[in-house]
Amino acid sequence: MNADRKSIAVIDPANEEVIGEVPRQTAADADRAVGAAREVFLKWRWVPGNTSIWTTSRKSNRIGIHIRNTTQTMTEPSTYMHYEIANSS
């Protein structure tokens, strides 16, 4: 965490290195998020069940695709690494 307490360090759990920073949130930020969620809920609760199920399922599928793509990108060796390995001898 920064000394100015305006951001929080993001730690890589594999090696405990700082890999980035995220802004520290305030109580006002939390209040805005809760207010936005409440506003959406008041509209969403009147959506017919079959529509809400279809919409939620569709969004869930998109999130799953994004997670798979991100995981694949993060775990596959880069082209640079292949080049370095191939030309290391």
C-alpha cells in the first residue's frame, strides 16, 4: 500500500511481487455502488422470469468466454519466449 493511502498494491500470490495498484475506495464510493445496484434491482425485479433467465444466462456465457480467453492468454507462452528458447543454443 502506498504511503499516501490513495492506492492499494496488487500482489502476485505466486511470488508476492507487487504487480500493480488499484485506487483505494471510500465510503462514498460504496454508497454510490449500493445506490446504483438498488436502482437497477427496482427495475430488474419486474422483468418476467423467462426474460431474466435468458439475459442472465447470456451474460454468464459471455463472462465464461472472456475468462477462458484471458486464462489462455495468461498461461500460454508468448511468441518471444518461443523465439528465445529456439535460439538459445
